[in-house]
Amino acid sequence: MLVADLLESLDEQFPTANAASWDPVGLQLGDPARDVGTVGVVHEITDDAVASAISGGVTTLVSYHPLLFAPVTSLTAGPSAGGRTLRLLEAGVSVIVIHTALDAAPTGTGDALLASLGIDTVGRFAEAEDNSGSLIGRYGQMPDEITGAALAATVSEVLTSGVRVAGDESAVVRTIAVVPGSGSSYLNEAAGISDVYITGDVSHHRARSGSDRGLVVIDAGHIPTERPGVEYLYDSVRGLVSDAVFIACDPHPWKDVSWKT
């Protein structure tokens, strides 16, 4: 299989036409006429992920997060996006980016997050950008009523992540809305359709706004809320190529610590 063939197959499942216009999805590095070889799936291309890919003989990387986002004017060695790009170029590794194409796909990142919590998707919301028609949020109903506090504990356990909760934790909730990653800008939309909103990167003021509207807000972190979607991406790639590996380099920058006096 050529890189171009893998791109075509991925596009059938996760159409790049539905991705946000600001998002550099598709082939970001490499030659489409090259054989894919061993394909590695990764959440984000960190220094550790680059080292693992090269040492493991990976020749094509399928990454959820883009390698290059901001304009690059130079590629020099070091711990930066440019440095990682240089190392991959020197090793002959191609890079395919999925990101919001997966988020907006018929079965995407939000569906995977809900499914990890035992919830079926019943609807969509949250346009990737104004008037795009690409919806990256999902919502569904818990099989049984549960308190906000109990749901937060479940989210923490399933995603193996610390969580922050705003709103009435004792409230009985049923309808759950999610936007994996950084979704606090959709908080008001979530308040109109759900009892609970699960996302990451929620600011103080937006958390306050949500709780004022009677919404229970669960901030489980940017990376943890995306993990089920990345696992789903890996399963999809395994169904397309004969040799696929998962590169388990977690790019989550936060660590839970307990301060002792």
C-alpha cells in the first residue's frame, strides 16, 4: 500500500472536507508515492514519539494532533516542532494528520468518548467553525439517573485522569454532552441540550457561567478526553494496513501532585 492509498482510505472514514479550515489535516510530511511500510498511530508527535517511531522502524505516522500548526520558517535540531520535523525527514518518515476530520466524522472522537462511558450518541452539536456544518460535539443519555459527583468519579476512573467539577455535584443528571479536547467555547450550547458537559481546558469564568445556568461542568483535561478517540483511530488504521503499531507516548503535560506542609 502506498501513502496515497492510505490517505484515500482514511479520507473515506474521516473526510478531510469536514475538518475545520484552519486545521492542517492530511499528508503533512512525506511522499504520497512511497510505500507506507510500518504504520504508527500516535496521539501527538512528541520527542519521545519520534524516538519510538524511528527505533521501531515506523515509516508512516498517523497522528491525531498536527505536527506543524504555526507557520515554520526554519527546521533546526532541538525540542521543537521544527526539530521533530527535521528528525522525521532525515529518517524518511511520512506524517498523516487526522484531528478535526476525526472529530467531525460520522463516528468520531466525541462518539468514542461517550462510548467509553457506556453512553450511546443520540445527537450532535458544536460547529467546528461558524457556518461550517461540521459538528464536533456529541450528546446522549445515561442508561440510569446518576448524580454529578458519581458521574465525575466514573469519568476520572475511565479516563484515568483527575477531574474538576463546577456546578451542583448533588444534582441528578441524565443527558451528557461532550466535546473532547478544548471545548469550553461550546459551553452555552451544551447548557441548552444537557445536564452535564464533559470537556477540557475550561476557564474560571466559563465554568462559572455554566454553573450559573444549572449545568454540571466536568473538566477532565484536553488529552484525557481525546484518548478514546485516538484508540478508535488506531483500531481503524489496523483495519486498513497489514502492519500497524500504537505509539503510547502520552502528551498530557499536567501531573497530579499533593502538596505537603
